Amino acid sequence: MPAGILQAKNVEPDFWKQRWVEGQTGFHLDAVNPGLLKHWPEMAIQPGSVVFVPLCGKSRDLIWLANQGYSVLGVEVSSIAVEQFFNENKINFQQGSYSGFSVFTASNITLINSDYFDLTGELLEDCCSVYDRAALIALPEKMRFDYVDMLKKIISPGVKILLVTLEYDQHVMNGPPFSVSDQEVHELFSDWSEITLLHECDILPEQERFRKKGLSSLIERVYMINCGAGGS
């Protein structure tokens, strides 16, 4: 980590659980992510396929994906977030267990209440794609490498990832959400995947809470990553 960058918070599972307990969920968006709306068609994923959403919280993106006809599989460490997702959206659900995991299901949405790092490949054997808007950028640098290593273990070659990242000056602000550069994305994925940059834009003008922190830019990038397709 470069000298002078603010000290990263401890973002182990208990950190996120406590954020939900205290209602400190400024990272939650009430609208569907624009990058998902614009670029998901480029993924060319057949309706009916399983879309995996890591660290999903209570994202509205889950409902949008389900409404497109996909089978949505999310993982979220906070039971509060999971229950709020179903209750706030007035979706009836059933709670059960599968392979020792607590599972909430409703129609074509299944949420696993678990630490992402406890998942197994068995749970994702039918997964055709991954949507990551708030997982990679929720983790500090060391955990990002662990996150991607875990992805390698639990998803199959040929799976496509739609990845949304943010980049900003970490001398001014540190995460979460954390700053992830284009260079780091390539360091994390290029040895085992093909990376395509779909979109790059400074979204700071629309992000008042980040402007108030003193940032001069907030670069959002959207990538399509084809896993197991070789280097890019």
C-alpha cells in the first residue's frame, strides 16, 4: 500500500454484520445500477440461466435480474440484509438449509446467508454468469486477491462476469467502497480470463456524498470478464 494512504478498515464479516445492525448502509442503492441496465445485454446470457451475485446485500439489482428471467443466486453474510430484501420488496420467501447453509428462497431468487469465503463449488455448479457491483470494491487489497482466488475455485471456465469498479484518490478517502484501478483488475484476472472494458466514466457529479469527502474524481468502470478464456 503506498505511503500516505488512509488506513483501511477491518472488513471481516463481523464488520458488515455490524453495519447492517446499526443501519449504516449508505452503500445500498435504491435504484438499479445504470451499468447493469446498459451493459448486461452484452453478456449474452440466456434467460433461465443462473446468475451469481456475491456480497449482494439487499440490492434492487437482484429483482431486475430476476425480472429478466434469470435464476438469481446471491450470497450475503448479514441475515438482516437478507430479510430486509424480501420484506421491503414484499416477496414471500421460505427459509431452509442446503449443505449446512441457511438459504432463503422465493420463486427465481435464492439468497444464501453465509460468508462468501465459506461457499463451495457444489453450490455454483449451474452458474453461467456473475454480477459483481459491490463485492470486489467492498474488500481491501489483500482480500481482493483472496476473493478472486475463491472465484477460480467455485465457478467453471466459460462463466462470464459483469464487474463494476470505482477508482479514486485513496489519499483523500479510503473505503469501503475501496478504489480498484484498471491495472489491478488486469493483475487479478488477466492470467486466467479475457477482460473487456465496456465503460469508463467520472460519476462524481452525481455522487454528492463522495464530493463531500473531498474527491476530485470518481471513475466507474464496467468490465466483461470471460473466465478461463486465457490472458488479455
